[in-house]
Amino acid sequence: MELLGKTNIDFIGKRNIAFVISAIISIIGIIGVIQIARGAANMGIDFSGGTSLQLKFSKPLPIADARAALHKNGISKVDLQEIKDGNKLLVKIDKNTSLALGKAADTVQTAFKKEFADNTFTLESSTEIGPSIGDKLRKDTLIAVVISLVGIILYIAWRFDFKFGIGAIAATTHDVLAMFAVFFLLNKEINLLFITAVLTIAGYSLTDTVVVFDRIRENLHKNLKGALTTIFNSSINEVLTRTIITSLTTFLAAGALFFFGGEVIHDFSLALLIGILVGTYSSVFVASPIVVLLENRSSVKQENKA
């Protein structure tokens, strides 16, 4: 399916502009990762500890009224989210609240029964995580992300070449940092669903990069005449339609989750949307240009030795 037809875009020639943009994104992402490791970002109860309840009311309950009722009953450190589909309310209570772990859920339900006797509700879900478990989950999650990235570079180095492995790991790391950067800047909650999205996009980005690398390897093996930059550019242009169609269809699926999936997976689908865009960008403007730079440096060193 030739969506764009034959193109001749100089992607490698725009690498300096792309590198500046990617460097800014990566620096913000690194700051976000450091803040997450310190527990200073907007951490969900998965990583910080606390209590989360999802309640379904028989009638709509304004967040302002719910917050006032909880404050009246001694629950001040609370985060409320309205789930418009079905009169649902998500209640998150920080670990640092004066309520003892295991008592927060009962206290919240008692307060609502007392203040809104005419608005009955049912408890749909309840989660309680202690602070020590949250700290361990946060550390284990960062280790899991690092191990995943190391596995990627080993796989690409074995399948292609070590220089291609460096390009792939740079692009994938860039995508991960970009997602952390956006969520950190938007002060979005960092929870296990977000980490799931990060690892999902890491795999998606790797797949997109491998497709581009496969075409580059094919053209290199054909011993096509021309500079290395020309071969890389022509290879990227040859798979450009495939890259756009794949990204577009995946983006539409993630977009459906974002708009119609409900409040619970809203941030998860947002992370997917960001990751798809950044992953497509990095496979073209980050991974391939880095391999070209490494190949050129290697050629220069060989000429100097000769």
C-alpha cells in the first residue's frame, strides 16, 4: 500500500536538529527519573504507599461535596477523581495521613454513609499498599527498565552489529525518557500502569527500529553505490509508508482507549499515544543517524591507520 509513493527525504541530513530536540527531551526525562527514584514526583500509591478506593454511587456526587465530607471527618490528605461513567468516585489517600493502614477504607465509607445517607454506594475495589512495599516496587521497577534496555542492545548487537545495537538502545532509551519527561512536566501520576506503557512502547519502538535496520542491512549487502548517508536515506524512504501506516493504525487504537476507555486507563493510553509518536520519530531521526555517525568514525579511524 503506497501511501506516499516514492519519496526522497534527507532524514540523515537533519540529524543535528533532531539531536538537539532529543537532547532537550532526554535531559528533562533524566530529571524526571531522578525525581521518581527519590520519590519526589507525583507517585501513585503503587510506589508511595497508601489506600485507593473506587465507589459507585446511586446518584451523582460532586467532588467538592465529597472532599468537604471527608475533611469534616478528619481525612485531609486525599485525592479525588470523578469517573463520569456510572457515578463513580476514585478516592486515593496518602500514606502520610493520620489514618492507620487498614483503617482508611472503613473510615472513608463511614464518612460517606454519614454525610450522604440518601446517596447509597457500593465499594467496587479497594487497594492498600504499605510504604515499604511501595519503595521496593519503585526500585524494582527502575531495575526492570534498565535490564530491558540492556537486553535490547544485546539482541540488536547479535542480530545486526554492535553499532546498530548502540543506535537501537539510544532510540529506545530516548523514547522511555521522553515518556518520563512528558508525565513529569504534566505532573501525571507515576504508577504501575504507566510503567507497563513504558515497557510496551520500548518493545514497539524496537520493532519499528528493527524494520528500518533490516532494510538498511539489505541495501548494504547489495553493495549499492553511493555514500553511506545515501544508502541510509534511501532505506528509510523505502520503508516510510510502512512506518507511517503501522504507527497510524496503532495510534488510532490507542486513541480509542484514550477517549472511550474510561478514567482508569486514561493516563495509560496517554502514555501509549506519546510513545507511539516518539517511537516513530526516534526510529528515523535517532537510531539511524547514530549508526551513520559511528560508521563514519570507524571508517576515519581505519583510513588513519592505513
